[in-house]
Amino acid sequence: VHAPILPPVTLFQRGATYERISKADDGDEDGVLRQGEDTQGLAKQRGIPIEGRRFRDNDRSATHGKHRPDYERLMAAVQRGEVDVIIVYMLGRLWRNRRERAEGMEILRTHGVSVLCVKGPELDLTTAAGRLLAGLLGEVDTFEVEQMSEREQREMRQRVERGQVPTGPRCYGYTATGTEVIDREAAEVRKMYEALAAGASLSGIAAELNARGVLNRNGQAWSHNTVRSLLLNERYASLREYHGAIYSGKWPAIVSEDQWRQAVAILTDASRKTSPGPARKWLGSGLYLCGVCDDGETTVTSAQRGSKKIKGRQYEGARTYKCRGPVKHLMRIAEPIDLLVAGTEPGKPLGLVLRLLMREDAAQLLLDGERPDMEELNAKAARLRARLKNMTDAFAEDDEADALEFRRAVRRVKERLSEIEQQMTSPARAAALGDLVRSDDVVAAWDALTLDRRRAVIDMLMTVTILQGRPGRAPFNPESVRIVPKT
């Protein structure tokens, strides 16, 4: 009687299992569970003690070098001599690419550690044959991964070229499928783009949303970063970026491409402050200039003069503007200055910015003064206005004139005039000032603006410089504030 032929069994005393949840496991919870059961089962079958040395990473990328904390802990345990064999479901779960495989094989070779695969052979990496086999098996895994990646990239490019909706988390303003607009959210998205174009800060936009109880797609409050991310997202203009190129999409746009590009230009402007910082609290802080420095750059900051705490209660003093430079040579009470610039208090004179916006020719504030062809456009507009007047006068004097034909002619001239006026208008000025200039109640429209929007209007229309005031408690002198219109 011959003894049964048994497979050779290598005696290991310090085993460790490693599991990596891969992209192929998505939606297969049983498969994930089996991976752990099979590695543990192989250890038990071979009589290899594990003693808690179980390592597991949740990494769905087989090509990207995403950090794998448990893999790094496993390699550290190998280098400390705590492991003499690693048990995996298959070799591709241990190493994702050639670089990792080369580095890992060298570590295991140096420390005399083998690899056991549930779906594969035992690999003794201290021998040339073992390393050759590991390399060959690894190359097969790498080939399959790279082939799958190429196929996925081609499918992705095809989706992009066809204008299909991007996959991933729901985009605020759209349904989960991305093909339909949620009207309530879309309205908020448009307001954000309009507010940014009108000069609002990201923090100011977030604060206004939170004050109204508007939550983001995750049911959380808005922040500087979430607002910025939304405004930079080309998806709202029915566009999609792929490898640096922009493609048109076939889902409904919430804003125009021009609005999106304007937002990108504003947010990526190198001169724009990138640190969120605290939102401005006062009208002139960081906006009004110091007239003592008088360098056109040094602004003022706000402070409370005479603030004190008495018996645990805080008593606020008068709010002031002071030079933010190293030498504090300017400090002025803020209230009369703000009233002079933008006051709307009943019984007091309107601020200069309100008076500018209420002039009969306030529409001129919307014009783009930097256009080289502005003079030519003005001349065309003047000729069209004169033609309209002549047509109206002629119609009034001609009892036999055709009213329908007259209305058609007037409409054509007005459409042409509107096109020219649109060309003359600065998009930035229209966004910041348009609602105010067109409002029937400029004061109410101004009072409804957020602080950010008011500051943007002031910055667009004028330069405010605070000069040194009279010593003592002399009455406020408007001439101690220099206001120079920018129009």
C-alpha cells in the first residue's frame, strides 16, 4: 500500500491576510464577504496563524495611486519581521500596477515573505522562479486593468461627444438623472451667478442663502467653498469639460455659457483675494481710502471706539473708520461718512450714490466707456432715435397712414436700437447697476441689496477718500470726505 501523495506544505508561523475592495466589487456585497471568508479559510486550511493580522483597504481604483493605509501598515509589519506570508484572494488585489508590484516584491524578497493566493499559486519571492511567476501573473493583471481602463475611457469620450449627462452625485438644481431641472433650486443657482456678477463675495452669497434657510444638495448650510464649486461648474451652462476641452451637453442649461464664463473669469482672476476670510460688516471697510496716506491704495478698516465691558455686559461705542496702515494717523466716526455716501434715512439728504442712480440720464452709467467704438455706436443710436421721432411726427400728421405698417416699422427700428444699446452696455455694469437704474423706487431697491452688493456699486461708481477731520467735537464737515465719480 502506497502512502497518498500530498501537496507540499510550507510551514508559516506569522500569516497576514490582505483584502482590497475593488471597482469590480461594486454592488456585490456577497462577493466582498466571500473574499474575506476565502482568505481566512485558506489560512485555516494551511494551519497558518493570523492572530489579528488582517488588513483591508476600500480602494476602487486599480490604476490611480490612491493612498492605501492598511497596505502601508502591512508593509511596515513585514519590515518589522512580524509577517512571513501574505494571503490574498488573487495577486491583483495586493498590487495595482507595475510600480507597486516592483516595490512590493523587493520588500517581500528582502524579508523572506511569501504570497499565497486563493485563486492562484504560492509565490516564494526569495527565489528567481517565484519572482518570475509573480511578475508574469502581475503583467496579466496589469494588462486586463489597462485594457479595461482604455475601454472605459473610450466609452467616457463617447458619452461626452454625444452630450450625455455626466454620472456621479446629483448636481444641485437638477434631478438625480441630471436630465430635468428642479425649478426651485435652479432659481437659486441663477441668483448666485447674478449676485457674483453684481459684485457679491462668495461668503456674502453663502450667508444670504443660509439666512433664508436654503440648504445645499446634502441638506447642509452653504459655505464659501461650496458656492465657489457650484459657480465654477460648467454643467450649469450645459457644458462638459473633458481632457481640457469643453463639449456641449444635451441637458437643459440653467445659465447661459456667457454667464458661466463670466463667473469663471471673476473667480480665477489672479488679483482676486483667494482666502475666504470673514465677510465684511461695514460699508466702507477695505473700500474707502485713507486721505492721510493719500497713495490711492491704503484703505480704512472699522473699529468700535469707546467699547467697554461693565459688570459682564458689553457696551459698544461709536463705530469708526481708521487707517489700516502701520501708523494709525486717521480715525473718523463712520456714520456720517456712510450717510454722505449712501444714506437713505428719512428726513436726511440722500447719499451721493443714490442721487447718481436717480438721475434722468442714469442709464448712461451702464455704458462701457472702454469700448473703442463707443463714439460710433453713440452716433448710430442717436440717428435711430431721431428716425423714431421723425416717424412718429409723420404718422401723427398723416391721417391716411397705415397704423399696422407704422407699428411694424417702429418695431424694426426699436429692435435695431436695442441691439446697439446692448453693444454699448458693459456686462459688469449691467449686472451691478441694471436693477437699480431700471427700478421705479431706487431707494427701496438699494435698501434691499446685501452689503456686498452695495459695496460693489459704490466701488464701481466712485472713489471715496476720508480726509483728516477737525480736532475736538466739531460738527461733521462733508468736505472732509473726497468723493470722485468714476463715470
